[in-house]
Amino acid sequence: MGGIKERKAEHIRFCLDGSAAFRKKTAGFEKIDLLHNALPELNAADISTANTFLSKPFSMPIMVAPITGGFKGAKKINTDIAEACNDLGIGMALGSIKAMIKDKSLKETYDIRHALGDNLLATNFGANDLKNFAAEDIIAASESLQADVLGIHLNTAQELVQPEGDSDFTEVLEKIDSISRQYPIYVREVSSGISGEVARLLSKTKIKAIDVGGAGGTSWTAIEYLRSGKSDGIFWDWGIPTAECIRQVKSITELPMIATGGIRSGLDIAKAIALGADIVGIAAPILQAQNKSGKAAISDHLKRLCDELKSTMFLCGSKDIDTLNRSAILLDNGQIN
């Protein structure tokens, strides 16, 4: 199926055309409503979306989730994203740095700190590869990019389906615990979600945050099926919806939380925060915007999301993100949380 560079280019192609979206499963945000406040006692113009995550300021509770790195076209994608994020004052994550560790000439495809300014920069590495690479080498690669934190991604379903996949996930928790004591780490799923039980296990380590990486947006099992020439597969829609992941993880741990997976509107963002997330992560819509017209389209998309978020906050009577985080939600069973 080709090497890492070819695989990464294929991943981008399927993310761009939208063919790898979940088909029958959503992120679950349509099952909850935010409680309308008919008397907000607010001026909509005074609402603030500013937030802090991992000690870094964000103008809005959004970060660009890991997308790419390690092939020729990745440099332009990552630079456009970094410049847009810097203009707006938000953070971003890079795709897996495994390719760069194996081939140092690929570093330039990830090297965007100059374009991002002092905003949060996260690198990314696969959990089941922690057994194959020295922690010192992974940390050194992350440090060479001047990253603030390293994301360790859990992707059992993707690896199981991927033609070149490695489904040996033994001793992963031990490896995560070890590296989390040496460098700032957060743990993320790619599209199948983190459950409350997994969050409980992770909370025993020294990780700094959890990205729930739930189902409902792009399906990484779908991408691997498509790479294999298949139009369907029994695990295409595998995973826990993002909204349910947030609920479960929040009930277990107070670790800072990123909600990634099917976030498509400012209303989705508001619901994710009301459920307990600190910020949200968005990937596919950002990649599609970049492909359309670069940095400008990315900025326009993020500004639209922020405007929608502000409008939702006004309707909830929430003057800031802390207030929104405490907003009441009406569940699909009629109960109020």
C-alpha cells in the first residue's frame, strides 16, 4: 500500500472529499438542547469567548485538531493553519511525528512554530508505537518543533482495519504513564471515543488532558476501508458518539478536556462546553477550508463558528465560557442537567 508518505497523502484525499464520514452515527449533539434564557440581562456585544487551556490563552474555545505532516503537501497545509490560528489567537496540533522521527528530512513539513506565534502547539504520536521508539527520541522530536505538549493517540479500530496496521496494544497504559512523567502529554482518540472507564485508567497517570475523539465526524476506520478499495465495512461506524464521551469522561475526572469528533457548528461547540469540555477540536472542516482557498478560508470558517457560539451563549444567558460550562442542558429524555 506504499510507505508513510503515500499513506498520509491518501488520508488527506479521503478527508477532503468527505467520503469517510460516519454514515449512520452522529456525534450526538442533536439529542440535547441548551436551556433557553428568555431574560439574559446581557448585551450580546459584551459576550466573551476567551478561554485558557493548558496555561495558554485562547480567543475562542477551539483548537485545530491533528491533521497532517510527513509528506510534501503537508508543509503548506500546516503553515496556512498556523497562520490563521495565530491571527485569531488559538492553538493547533500537528499530525503524527512518527514520519519525522524516521526521516529527519521531513521535519520541515511540521516546522510551523514561527507561523503560530506563542499559541498552543501540540505534536502527536501513536500509542502503540511507544514500544517501538525510545521516549527520549519522541520527546526530542517534539521539543525540536518547540511544542508545548505531545498528544498520544489511541486508534485501536483504525490499526485493526489498516492494511499496514499494528494491533498490538499491550502495555500501552504503562508506556503512557512513563512518558507522561517525562514530558507534558495529553491522550486522545482519533474517532472511536474515550469511555469513562478508559478515562479512569488514564487519570492515574500524569497526563495533562484528555481529547475524547468521539464518533460522528470523520471515521478513521472508514478511511482505511477506502484505502483498501472497500466501500463499506462492519466497523465503518464504530465508536462512542462525542457527546456521550464528554458525559462519561466528565463524570470520572476533572482533567481538562478537548471534545473532538463531529463538531460542525457554534451550537455544537456550546453544547460540548455545557456538557463539560473545556475546548473543542476541529479537523476535517479546517482541512477542507484550507484546500478551498488557504489561510483566508480557514479564518472565515473559524470566525463563523465563533459568531455562532456567541449567539448561542447570548440565548443561554452566558456572558463567558465559565458561565456556559455551567449552563443547563435539556436531554432527549426530558431531564435537565
